[in-house]
Amino acid sequence: MLYLKLPYLLSGLAFLLGSAAQAQNPFITNQFTADPTARVFNGRVYVYPSHDIPAAPGRGRAGWFVMEDYHVFSSANLTDWTDHGVIVTQNKVPWVKPNSYSMWAPDCIARNGKYYFYFPTTPKDTTSIKGFTVGVAVADKPTGPFVPEPQPIKGVRGIDPNVLIDKDGQAYLYWSQGEIYAAKLKPNMLELASEPVTLGELPTKGLKEGPYVFERKGIYYLTYPHVENKTERLEYATSTSPLGPFTVKGVIMDESPTGCWTNHHSLLELKNQWYLFYHHNDLSPNFDKNRSVRMDSLFFEPDGAIRKVVPTLRGVGLTDARQKIQLDRYSRLSSRGVSIAFLDTANTFQGWKTVLADNQGWVQYNGVAFGKQALKTVTLRVQAAAGATVQLRTDGVTGPMLAQVTVPKGSQWQEVKAPVSAFKPGTHALVVSSKTNTPVAIDWVKFD
């Protein structure tokens, strides 16, 4: 896996509320996020994650998951993402214990012009429900405002709600609580229409949770995190019916080599390409209860099997050459002479830098859209105490030279501009290498 080389480093651009950011992994970097459910509504992708926050006195349980609200994010191209702000919060739902800090993995589905947001948490009244249950908030738009129902869904005890609307119009609710459960929903999407059943054909050993169910070519896929060894990996089972019986088929993503205990996911098809949305503790390498959402491309074999997804830092989508290109979300690295580090270990939300130690170091970043109009200059935000010379090429370490940049000596970060010597239109990989034996750190690269 790409992140085996860099066990604690993973994402890109600063992501500000209400603004757009480029898609790299993780693709939200202004806050901690987890458990992403991705949906397409009216041609636009919406992601509904949970929202990890650090514990504080009187604010959640130290050393555990702390979640008080939900945001929604959207994109038209899986590259530029917008944070639409808080849609549901724990102290504004009538039935929720207002200081529970347990707003765990959600889902959202569209039906009859309404948007139904399903979320699990701890109720105020524990006389009838012990532990978690699931509630619904309803809106006229995917971004809200969402109005919570006064009571949770009767008959549901557990977490991780997921909804499938089948081809015949019947809706199903899935959730987990030790096992994975399912039931039909009434047309109002607010009540169960059948008694819950246990999907019992799954592994009996190790925690199972986080169901996400979808249909493709007549096959129903039940996907779920499962602790087969020490931490969660993503697995799937298939059936010819939404309620099973299911047959376990394989692994979608192996457990994290860096020890992040959880993973939680969704799958999405957009323009004939499938994507896996999931999470990792990218921005919190020393504490895996503060997580960040990611996405990578996913592929099916001809027989319908899911090809295992290998996590990447680069993620998906194209990066405009005129935007800041975060090389630390690389596609490839040289075998020596390069490393990735946080810009500021005290504030990981600032992102990362690429450090080229000597003339053996290079980094490749795929999917840069240079466009048709010639670009004349390139700017690098760099730091080189002894000075350095950096080369930029397209399509490989020995590809056509774009520019050579002389970096002046200096202990502080500086922006250095140089002319583009040979512009090449279209979409290309960008390779940046050092031609000197003195270290140089690069924050970003941008063309004009």
C-alpha cells in the first residue's frame, strides 16, 4: 500500500467552511470526519459523514469517540468540495440525550421530493431503549434544513443505519448491534413495515458493523467492516434478495497497516465509475478516534466480484494546474531521497510538505489538468536552508522538462517563480525532482 511507506501521513489542501478544496486523501481537511455515506442527488455528490471532535472537560469521554453534530459536503466533480455546515446537532433533537456526544455513522436517502437523514445516538429516555437507537430528520433539500422527528424509529436498537430503496420501490433499513439487522420501511420512510431479521450468514467471530447495501446487475451486495484479526477491514457478501440469505465473498479493503482500529464506508457509482468512500486517522496519527474521510476508485470483475481497493494518497479527480498542487498527496515516490512530513505537528490541519533530501529524490503527482492555453510561469512555495535546484517534468522522471527552478538560500518559507520552458497541453503526471544534494522542502506548486 502507498501509505506503508509513510505510516502517519495522509492529506492535502486546507478546507475552509463554505469554500472549495481539491480532492486528495483525505478530501476534507478543516475538521475530523468519519463514516462517510456518499449519495448522488440531482447529478451532484453529497457526502454525509460523522464528525469527530477532541474530547474536553464536560465534552465527551476522553480517549473515545466524541461526536456532537453532522455536516454535509458536496461536489459536482469529486474534486472541488463544499462544506454546507451543520445539519443536525445533538442538543436540538427532541429525543436525544443533549450531552451524549454519540452522533455516530449516518445515512441520507431521497424519496418523493424529500430527503431523509438517518442517524444513531443515545436517547434521553432509557426506560424503553437501552443504548443506541436510530432517528430521522427530514428536509426539502440535500443540505437541509433538516427537521428531526420527535421520536426515534420504533423497534430499532443499534447503530450505523443504512437505507436501500429497491427497484420495486420497497425501502429497507439496515443497522448493526453485534449482528447486522434489516427490516422493511413503510412508504413514509419513518417506521418499520416488518419485524427486524438478523442477517446471520456472516462471520460469527469478530465485530461486524456499518452495513452498506446496494444492488448491481441483479445482485445485492452487503458490505460491512469486520474485525477478522485486530482491526476492521471491509468485506462483502452477496444475495439475490435484499434480506438474504447472503454468501460471504471477499475483502474490499485490508485492515490498516498503521493500526487505525475502525473503517467505515459507502460505495457510489458516478458516470459509469464506482468509488469507495472510507476513513483513516490521517490528520490524527497518534489517536485513531479522530478520523478523516477518503475516497478511491473501485472496480468490479466481469463475474461481479469486487476488486480489492488499495488505498492511495492521491485519491480521485483531476487537479487544475492553476490551483495549488499538493505534491505530498503523491502518486509515486522515489525509493530514496524523499519524505513527507507535517508542516506543523502542533496543527496538522495545515497539511504536509514534501522533503527532497538530495538529487536521488523525486515525487510524482498524477492527474494534473494543464488545459489548452499555454502556461507561462510556475510558482513553488519552498524552503531550502542551503539553496537548491528543482526540476519539473511531465509524464515521468525523464519526461519533457517543464521548468527548472533555483531556490535561494533561506530558513523561512518563500514563494519562488520561474518561467515554463516547454508547455504541454492536456492532462499529465507532474514529476518534481531535486538536482542538488541539499535538502529542499516543497509545500505546493502552482502554474500561471
